[in-house]
Amino acid sequence: MSGIIKMVNKVPVVQGVAVASPYEHNHATSNPNQTDRRFEKGEKQPTRCRDPLFALLFYAQLAAMIACAVIYGPAAREQYAFQGLNISGDATGYLKLAAVLGVISLVLSGLMLSILMCIPQFIIKVALFFNLGIWIAYAVLGFMSGNFFLGVIGALFALMSMCYIWAVWSRIPFATANLVTGITAVRSNCCITGVAYFFSFLGIGWYYVWSLVFVGIFATLYCSNGVCDTNAPMNWGYFFLLMLSFYFTTQVIQNSVHVTVAGTVGTWWYSPEDANSCCSSAIVGSTIRTLTTSFGSVCFGSLIVAIIQATRALVNAMRSEDNSILLCIADCILGCLEGLVEYFNTWAYVYVGLYGYPYLKAGKSVMELFRNRGWDAVIADNLVSNALFMISLVVGLVAGGIGFGFTKNPPAGWFPGLTSSDVWIGFAFGFIVGLVLCSILMSVIGSAVNTVIVCFAEGPAEFQRNHPRLSEKMRAAWLQAYPGCI
């Protein structure tokens, strides 16, 4: 320990800032005029519902969507001729295709999760070069097509990617150590993946209900006597509400997995005796807390992101009719806001799962932890998230290819009305379903890694006591990536 922690007057130094020792908390500063920046550990909160208003809002929109599915569902199953679109099948075939592709995507996601558990460092490195390869291909295609501007943009981003790889290469061992620790926690509580599958099945059911409502409302508004006019003006109010409901529920499903995993991994970190079996009490307790007392906090952050995403979808839809500079600027601003809020949520939900904090207090507490520890650079690293995104993208592309094949040569009687002219619709269905469902499952590992980072910042002593081998590996990898930082 003495070889790892740099001491200045017996006070640990993190990036030049004196902070509290991981073994000492809640002591006043010797100088009353000096601001005490030392962090106090989070504490388990009293058992009561947090942010209940937002849970009620979620249940209200869910009930409204189910009611709409009952009302508009029959219209979605009728066959229509769509003016201006080369779509020959009825909605039933597409709904069945989406369901089949959802099951296939779950199988592919489980396979990729097993591969990630076996070769984590290799996957992280591949993800870095995968991103570089995309920009190189973009540049090559740009120059070959004669579009010099796109070629230059691709080359510029390829150069930036190479610089990024060079800058973070020394941090790969620490990212791998975080990933290995997170995977170990998941393996010790392997039924947590079952919880993710449960939420994934909820996701499949939700997408089916939402598809019924979307197609049914479209058919009711724009179809008459079996003929649909796709050139009619879009009802932007309905479009926004439908997209808000879609993103709200999707975010709640994803964040519920995140909070459940955070609670389970936190118990494994601090009390491994309660989280060291397939179906441990930590999994059950964390799942119950997520769906009851902490559910309002889950819905709070999810609604904020959903509003931004729905607004951005509305702006993008409007750009198809009027590609003005103002809409482009609005889309850029909304994209930045979406990234910031999702970044905030990532860490806030760790504290929600660990201690049962309300949403806003959780975000404030965890950011204060990193600020006082001087770990801003650590949470800026996204090596693990890049690898998880690459896996989700691969599953989406494979599922899209399967959807392409199904629509090109549909099995007899499986998808009524689908023909070879619908191949790209089949690809789009497979890609979207595969990407979303795999993202939910990959969030198990991502949430575990994020929780590990927070717990390592807050409770290194408990980690050393409960998991000494993993602790030594993380400390060694940390010192290699950030020499002199601890």
C-alpha cells in the first residue's frame, strides 16, 4: 500500500489535490479557514419511495399506450395499399418479422456476451481499431466517389482516431482491469443476466405494443377504403407523443437494468457473502428496490432523456421537409444535450442503485466524489463503452442481414405479404431490434464496470479486504495508466 499511495504530510494526494484517505472519513480540517473538500461516503437511505411523481407519469403513459393498442390495434392488422411506397404486405407480416428478429437478436447478444467475458482486452483493442477502420473506409469511399469534401472529413477523423488510440493505449490495462472486475462480479451473480433478459423480453413486448399503436394511428389518420396517402401532411403532435412514449419506456427499461446491476455489484463489493451465488439475495433485493422505492428516480432521469430524444426525432423528421440551417443547429444542440444528460445519468444511477438516493442527489453526490478525488480523467475514458457499442452494432448488423434474407426469400407462410421488394425494410427492422436489444444486455457489463469505478474511488479498502487479488490487479493497472496519480 505504501508503494502505491503517494503521501504528502501523511495525506493522500490525487492529481496534486489533498483528499481524505480511503480509510479515514468525516474528520474536520485543522484550518477552519480552509475549505474541506474531503468526501464522505454515501450512506444507505431510509426505505421510502423516491421521486414518486415520475413513476406515476410513467404508469400513466403506459396505460395510455395500452388503451391505444386496444383501440387502434385492429386497424394495424388490416391490409392497405400505400401510395408512393413500394410496400406490398400488410402490417401483420412486419410485426411477425420484428418478433422473430427480436428472438434471434437475444440469442446473438447472449453469444457475444460470452465472447466478451472470455477475451475482454482483445475486444477493447478491436473496438479502437474498428472505429479507425470506419473512418478510413469513409475517406476511401469519399475519394473514390469523387466527393473530395467527404474524403477529407473521413481522413481527418481517421487521423484523430489514430491520435486517440496512441493517447489511450497505455490505459487499456486499467480499462481491462475494470472490465474483468465487472465481469467477475456478474459471474458471481450470473442470474443478473437473467434479469437483463427479463427486461429484454419486456422490451420485445413494448416494441410490439408501440408498433401496433404507431401503425394503427397512421392507418386511421391517412388511410381510407384500404388506400393510404403517404403524401398527406404529418400530424407532428401525434408524432412527438408517440416518439416520447417510445423513448421514455425504452430508457426506463435500460436504466432499470443499470440500477439493478449497480445495487448487485455494490453488494458484491462491500458484502460479498450476500452476493456470491447464482441467484443471490443481492440480485433479488436490488431488483425489488429498482422496481419499487427507486423506480421514481429511474423514471425521472429517463423522462429527461426521452424528451430530448423525442424532440430531436421531431426536428429530424421536419428536416426531411425543410432542411433549414435553424433545424440543423437545433439538432446539433439537442444532440449535445442528449449526450450530457445521458453521461450524468450513467453515474447518477450508480448511486441510486448503491444507496437508494433520489435522482438529483445521486448525481450531485457521485460527481462530487470524482471531483474531490481528482478522477475527472478516469470517467472521461470510454474504452469499455466503445467495445460494448461495437458489439451491439455487430449484433444489429447481423440481425439486419438476417432480416434482409427473410424478406428476400421469406419462409412459406411465416410472414404474410412480404416480398423481395421489402428487403431493406427487413434489414432496417433487424438492425434496429438487434441494436436495441443487444444494448440492453450489454448494459449489464457496462453498468457493472461503472459501479466498479465508483466503488474503487469510494471504497478501495473494502475492495482490498474482500477481493485482494482483483484489488492488486486494479491498483497495479491504475498506477501504470496514471503514474503518480495515487
